[in-house]
Amino acid sequence: MDEILAVSGLVKSYGGKRAVDDLSFVVRRGEVMGLLGPNGAGKTTAIRIIMGILAADKGRVTFCFSGNTTAMDKSRIGYLPEERGLYDDARVLDTLMYLGSLKGMPRAVARRAAMEWLERLELVDYAGQKMEKLSKGMQQKVQFVAAILHRPELIMLDEPFSGLDPINQDLFKGIVRELQDEGLSVLLSAHQMNMVEELCDSIFLIGRGRQVLYGSLQSIKDGYREHLVDLRYPRGEDPSFLRLVRGARVIGEEPGHITLGYSGGSINGLLGDISGGLTILEVTVRKPPLHDIFVDAVQERGEEA
């Protein structure tokens, strides 16, 4: 996949404190990249620099639309900001048509696309309502539509699942996948690690403004030092000796089943260490979920996850 966005050496300081400190990454065409980090890590600042809302102290942001390196073209970018910014006294359909026109859509085309999205998101009955009459979740849906109405090549989503119930989170997730299937690229900042893990091809994790982890989701998981090992054994056998195995820690236990976190080397070596003390009926080995990797990586830097 070729690059659609390249960020190089971004630096931004406030009052002598660096909010963004030498960040560099790329988003490729048709890719969903997760921009992750604890609160205050610099994610939103980085997105605002990319969008031209803030000026970087140092660094460069480069876009590549239709195969050509270019400056920002907002008609080809969709943006859902962390802070919601719709006009409370404007009507839903009027708002979407207006924002679509700012992106170069003819009014008739914007109206038709807006109604199609409102229908899909079960908001068509609210098309004539003022924004202030909508719930927080409904307003979030409208702002999401505003970000994708013009079918942009690059979509920046800053906490898109905020304020949504699980059903609507799944709805948004399905739409993001559809947009990716159409070849659109997404830079996604979110705290819902399960959603990030299901959606993202690559991850850029920052802490205190600096890069912590960067790469494909699979390579990050493969490179994580610990495995989760589920062992099933006959009820009545005593697995307590496993607490003494080097590199092993007990995560969960119930009669006949124990889950270990293991970072002591070869899984075959672990099985060799325990085979004499426990009758193994079933063993499952997997990498921890992204949530655990995120928390561990952040806490290693002395931050709160």
C-alpha cells in the first residue's frame, strides 16, 4: 500500500513542556491506524497539527492524494474532533448539507447522501430537529456522518465511540470497515482497546508525547514478551507448584483450569517443566489482548494507563 499521510519529526511545546516530541509515522492507503496513548499523551495535539488547526514547532506533515504529494486538501479529508462542534440551534439536515457544501458537494448531492446516512443510522425522523434536541449519542452520529459524508480519502477519527452504547459502537465499527474496503484510510484515536484491536492494521502508541510502540498490530503482538497459557487438567490435581516456575505468573485459577502469563522462553520448555507434576488434558497458547500490552507499555514508562 502506498502512503497517503506522512508525519515526520513533529514537535509542539506549551510553556516549555513538550506535548508532542519528535513523532514520525505514516498512514497507508486502505489502512486503519490506531493512534493510542493515555490521557494527556499528545494524541489530540498530533491530530490537530495534521489537520492544520495547530502549527508545529518543528516537523512536517505531507499528504499524497491521487499519487501526488500535496498540501492539505480538506475536501479529501474527513475529521471527527474529540470536542463536538455542531451548532445547537441548526437543524440536522441543514447542518449536514452545509458541511457537505464546504467540502465541495453540490447541495442536491449532499442532501441525498445525508438522508441516506440518516436513514441508516435511524435518525431520519430527526432530520428537521435542531441539534440541541438530540441526545449526546445522536449528536455523535450526526458528527460522524459529517466526517464521512463527502467520502474523503483520509478520515481522522478522534474518540469516535465516545457517548455511544455497545450497539452503536458496533454500528460505527462496521461502517469503518466498509470505508476501508472501499480503499479509504483511517487514523483512529480511541480508548476502547477491543475496538482498536478489531479494526486496526497498525498501531502508533505514544506516551508523554513520544513514540512507545509502532508497527503492525500483528508484529506488536508477536514481539510482546509474554504469552497467555491456558491449562486444563483433572480436577483434584494440585497446580500450586506452577507458582514456582521461572517466568510464570498465575492470572486465573479454578478447579481443573489455570491461566498463566509466561515470559520464561520456549512454551515447550514450560510444558516440559510442568508435565511431571500435572496431567495436561488441554493447552491453549495465545498472545495477550492489546489492552494488556497497552497498559504494560504505558506503565513501564511510569505513567497511568
